[in-house]
Amino acid sequence: MSKVIGIGFLGLGIVGSQVLSYIKENKDYVEEVYGMEFLTKSVYVRDITKKRDVDTSDIYLTTDVTKIVENPNVQVCIECMGGAGMEETYDAVMGAIHNGKHIVMSSKKCLAVYGTKIIEAANQYNVQLRFEASVGGCIPICRSLMQMSKGDEVTKIYGIVNATSTYILSAMESKKITFDEALQQAKEKGFAENNSSEDILGFDTLNKMRILLRLGMKVDVDCNDVNPVSIENINDESTNREEPIIRQVFYAEKTMQDDINCFVGPQILKSDSMLKNVSENYNMIFVESKHSGLRAYYGKGAGGRETASVMFDDLIDVVQSNYRFEEIKPIGCNCLSGDTFEL
């Protein structure tokens, strides 16, 4: 007989619906390979009457989040609260942790701001926490960083992690169109929200960088110490020539003074840079360590199905693993200008 794992959803938007579909589609696989059955017990939503892309006729829907986080039959909470405020998401996640639920998260902004507190609570209450979907779409970067730094030291992390800005800048180059035209195309293709200000201004990338630094370097950078540079003022003419290739990037490097040099914003890439090949909705992340050297991670950084796939992997992981996060330490940060380093 398969072991039944009760699942509770915190939010059921585009990504949440895809994760629920993934669970339904892989029922036989999970039973055969892992000897488990994922049974969705209840789902927190804002509007019970809303039409959804997944069948919920056999699932209890509620607008009361406590019905999920305090349900004794739920062992894992899958957080897909999307546009909810950070505080609402944080309260729901912490409520679940305090009630001994394992957590699979997707909300990057909440993780960026409250990640250290959430990690500390997960350790304290001995629950498993995963958040692969928060950075890099389907790229397994979080899982890699959680495992790679044993006996080694990550000294530098940099790359491209925002699909909206990448699509805009690559479209301006390849199609010889203006920023506004490229932004409109990104919205039509689903690579940009109606309000894409956080993507364009660089705050989405900053949030993701902060998450990666916690995992890779075990440090917490104060977002107020980094001033992202917007891509909205990129001159259309500069992207209508063969050169340069410009991408919104993040760059973080440990210094000899035990602090971090950081940059978030548009950067002209070197002629031989691997980042020049990143376009449309793809991401690329580089991690450099003292002993292991430089490693690269590449894949789709956006898309409901892609994001759902890594959240399903996280779900498998939280019920099988016993990972404990290392202590996260606050660290000073120096905000760089784009002309002080090359990529």
C-alpha cells in the first residue's frame, strides 16, 4: 500500500494550477517509483467561484488560509500565492512551518525579503523547505547551490535571471524595434506582466540575486545597499547596431574585506561572453568557487509548465530528504557601477 502524503495549496493561479495538473498526471509514476500517493486535501484561493484550468471538483477550496496551514491531514504546503502581498505570503508560510508542514515555495519577493527568517524557522521546526521555482525557472540552480558548497567556497555568482528584460533587449537587437514595441511583444507572448516595472527597473533580478547569495555564499545582503539600474533608458539606437549586445545582469563577488561587491542593471557584454547567446525567455547563471572553478547553468527562466516541473521535483524532495540549511549571516555590500567589471 502506498504512503499517502496530504498536500495543501496556498494559491492556485497559473503556476499553482500547473503544479496540481502535474501531480494528477504523475500519480501512477509517483506510486510506482516512490511508493507514495500525493493527495491534494485542500486549496486556499481568494475566489472560490473563479473558473480554473484544472479540475478542482474533488478538492476542498477555501478562502481561509488557516484551513490549510492548520490542517492535520496536510503534510506539505505548496505556496503559489503570486500577486499576494509579501506579508500575506510570509504569514501563511510561517503558519505552515509552525504547524510542522514541509514547504515548497515560489514567491521570490517574499523569499528575498524574509528568506533568512523562513530558513531559520524551517530549521527550528525541523521541516523541509524548497524554493527552486523562485530563481531561474526550470534551471536547478537552488538545488545545486544547496549541495555544492560543502568543503568549497563560492566566491562569485553572476548572470541573467529576468526573462522580461532579456526578451525586450534581445528583441530590440534582432528585430530593430523600440523599447516600447519590444515590451508590448513581451506582454503578448506572456513573458511580461501588465505591470512590468520590477522587471524593467531591476528589482526582480535583485530579489533573485539575494536568494542565490543566501544559498551559495550563506550571506544576507541588505537590498537597500544595492541600487539597480533600469533598462528603460537604453538608447534604441545602441541596440540597432551589430554591437554592443546589452543584457540586464546581476553580479556578486566576495571581497578580501569580507563583504560583497554587487551590481544589478544593463551591461555591455564582451564579444566572447557566453551571456551574449541568452535571448527571449532564457536565463544563464554562473557560479565560481575556490576549488571547483567556474560552472554555468542555462535554461528557460519563465513559463508555467517549466516552473511547475521544478516545484514537482521539490515536492518529491521535501518528503524524501532531511536537509538542514547552514546559518545565514548578514553582510556588508558595495554597490558597483557597470564599468568596474566585465562579463
